[in-house]
Amino acid sequence: MMKRRSTRVFRDDEIAEPVIEKLIDVAVQAPSGGNIQPLSIILVQSKEGREKLAQLSGDQPWVRRAPLSMIFCLDFYRLKAWAKLCETEFQGEKAINHFLIAYADLMVAAQNVVILAESLGLGSVYIGSILNEIDELRAYFEIPQYVLPLMVLCLGYPKSTPETMPKLKREVVLHRERYRIPSVEEIRKAFDEKYGPIDENVDRYLQKSFVEALEAERLEAPQYLERVKKEMKRLEIRNNAQFLFKVRYPTKVMVRLNQRLAKAFQRAGFEIF
């Protein structure tokens, strides 16, 4: 678990069916709130399916190249149908509490898969950008009402894996008994120690903090790295927080996506907003 890294460069080797079955089994056995298990997983292995999934994930080349992708879906369709058969009702699509518990179930199941995959010599990478294209994803993969595709996990045998990724130190995230509000100095130190200064060698900095940019450049997207560098220069990026919240996850863009997500959820039958 300490050695796990996000893998974005895969060999062409297929994953044997018995291995895939084990990966699904550990997802099924994951903890679930009330043991309700509001989870469905769509396996994507065909060339056509991988291509479409890549397009709907922001054209991330590792989605196209991974021999196996799993679409993790929050599934209330099955529960609502079962409740009706049993002459009762389930309205999880209207309850934020049900949604949050189900989303936690989904991520716990996915992490079970990640850990087993690592032990079997497989690499994996989480893909969250499908949240931007829920409607198209539901249409292409024929996902019914009350089911939301919320995350993709790409898997395959790694051709290369990043050596390390910066993380906060243990004492930064640890609070004993009560939350301890850190000082401004402590916060600055924590993130300085995690990222270090923005290196004048931008390639070296991105290798540490934004490895996707380098992998995209190498795999299928020539000039991608240059576009990132130009954007950093245009925005006069001087520190790590500016890089994260102006370039990688632009704050205004992330906020604007709220409306798009809310409408996609509503079209899938969810009324939690």
C-alpha cells in the first residue's frame, strides 16, 4: 500500500478472466453502509468502448490504452426495484444521507480493487473527469435511471510507474481527540515541505507535481507540455497553490461545474440538490 502509485503507462498484455473475477470479488466484499451495496461495475475492454470512455474522460490517453477499465456506478435502480417487489419503497435518490453513504461504499470498493491489483502486479489509476460527461456516459453505456457513473478505474500491467509523489507528513493530517487548528506558519511549512518551491526547471517540477502532463506528452499529445508551460507563464504562477487552483483545477471552472452536475443528476432521477 505504501508503494502504490498511479500508473498511466500500461503494457498491451490482457488481464486474465480469473484475475478480473478476483478483482470484482473484493469489490463485492467491501464494507457497505447497512450492507445495502448500492454498487454496480461496468467492465470496459473493447477497443470501441475504451475509445469512447477516453473521449468522455477528457481524452486522457491512458484510458484509451488501459486493457481494462471499470466504471463504478452508484446504483439505486436495483434497490428501488427490489423495494417495490417487496411492497415497500426506497427513495435514496432524494436523500443526501443515502447518497453520501453510497458514494463512500463505491470508493471503498474501488480501493479494495486497487490494493488487490497492486498485490497481483497490476497498476491502476483513478479517473474522476467522467463527472463532466455523466449524460453522455449514461447514454453510451445504456445506464438506466437512478444509476450514476461516478468514477473510472483503469487497470493494466505497468510499463512504467512514477517513483514517488509528494504527500503531507503524518503529523499534518493527524489530530488527537480534538481538531487542532494549525497556525498560518504551520500550514505554509506543511505545503512547502510537500511540494518544495516551483523549480525553474518546469519539466522537473511537473514530474513531481503533475505527472499526467508529462505522460500525456509522451503518449499521445505532443505540445501538451508546452501548453501547460505557456499557461503557467500567462497566469504568472509563482507558487504551488496558484498552480493547483489556477492551472490544474481552476477554481472558477470547478464552481461552474456545479450546475452541470446538478442537471445531470436530476436527469438520472436524483433529487438531492
